[in-house]
Amino acid sequence: MNSLHVLLPDFAVIALGALVGKKISDDGWRYIDWLCYYLLYPALLFNAASQRPIELDSLLVIGLLAALLVSVGFVLALSVGSLSGEGGSPNKAGISQNAWRFNTALGFVAITALPSEASAILAIVVGVAIPLANLYAVFGLTRGQSHSRMAQLGEIAMNPFLLASLVGVVVGLTGQTVPASASAFIGRLADAAIPVVLLSLGAALRQSRIWPPDRYSLAISAIKLLALPGLVSLVVLITGARGIVPATLLIFAALPTASAAHVLAARYGADRSRVAIVVMQSTALGLLTLPVWTALAARLVE
């Protein structure tokens, strides 16, 4: 798999967003982010979690492993918090979420390096990991803000990213097919999510210095791109496990962060441009690391 070839169109859309970003006011981009947050990206998350049936037995085993990976990323991000001097600020929380969130669309591209049944396994992994990743992200972003504990719980429970992915998992578990007209409607919204989010990402990056990353941002990217796939590889080495499941989990663990991380962060008061920079750094570094991990994953199914 040539990850540069896969991501080149995304980088082109981001560059376009940076080019035309000044044509739209900051208020205009805030409304666009609102549209992504409440409508477009939830449709994408629902589609990702619901399009393939999820077996309960597989959910319990594979889902537990996926949840463990996301949770390790969350804990590691907390452990490197001292590298940032911003305390519990929204900016720090917005950056830290990049240690455990993942690019779902790129995952379903990268998984084509494995046998076809890997896509079904990745659907289970994504179905479990999306709600949990967003739960951790919203928890971090709302922690320390002027909310009561009940208000914070309500904010987490009503988060559209979380709700959409949970409903998608339920649909996948029941094996029900979404009616054709509803599926087409949601699909249109989901199709628009990635390009609009990438344009917003580019607009947030205009006049920003992307490189080099600071110590905290580099540590967060290292957790996502090196530590998590390294952990999977270590477990495989120790246990001798081989096959489609560990190979799929390795690719999942190695994915760069989610392209919409800055949208969620901005919703809770973080500086969208700072989070967008870390998203770009993670994606750019992922061009170097993901092909290596994917090649190792492919060897597990030979």
C-alpha cells in the first residue's frame, strides 16, 4: 500500500482549504464546523459502524481488544501531560485526543492489504472504538470547565459523535438493514463529511506554522503512530499469535488521528488551528510509519 498515494487527494483538499480560507470569515467557518459537528460527521460515523453486520461473539472478543487499545492511548496521553504547560486547558485536551483517535476512512483503505475478511473485522473494531474514543475525547474536553458533574455527564451523553456511533453499533448488532431511502440520505451526508472537514482543516491551518512539532505534540503523535502499534507487535511476538485478527488490530493501532479532531475540539473552546496542526503532523508522520506497520501486518497472514 502506498499511503502517500492514498492521502495525496486529502492533502490537496486541505491545501485548497488553506487557499480559499480567507474568502470566508471566521464566523463563517464556525458555522461550517457546526454543520460538520452536528450533521455531516455523525452521518459518517453512523455509516462506518452500521454498514456491516456485527456478531455478538466477535464483538465481545475483538471489541474488547479494540477498547483496550483506545484506553491505552488515553492513559498514555494522560501520562505525558506534564510535557505541556497548559494544565487542564481545552487546548491541551484538544491536542491529547490525537493519541487515541483514528482515521476511519484511511483504515478501510489500508486494510485492503490483508485478505477480504479483514474488512469485516475492522468494522467490529471501529464499531467499538468510535464510541469509546469520542467518550474519552469529550470527557477530556469538558473536564475542568465550569460544568457540574451532572452537566458534564449530560454533555458527554448527548455528544452527536458518540450518539451516532452508538446507534450505528446497535444497528450492526441487530443485523437490521437501514431502509434504502434513509440509507441514501445518510450516505449523501456522509459523503460530504470528509471533504468539508478537510477544507475546514486547511482553513484552520492558514498562516500557521506546521513544523516542527513541539515536545507535547510530538509525544502525542508518537503514542498513536509508534507506541500503540508497537504494543500490538510486542504482544504478537510474545504470544506467537498470527492470523487475520492480530493483523487487523495492528493496522488499526497504526492509523493516524481522525481528520475531524479539530472540529470536536473547537466545539469545547479549544484553539481549532492548534489542534488542526497536530492533526496534520500526525497524518504527515503517518505517511512514514503506516506502510511499515501494514507490511508487518501482512506478514501475520502469510
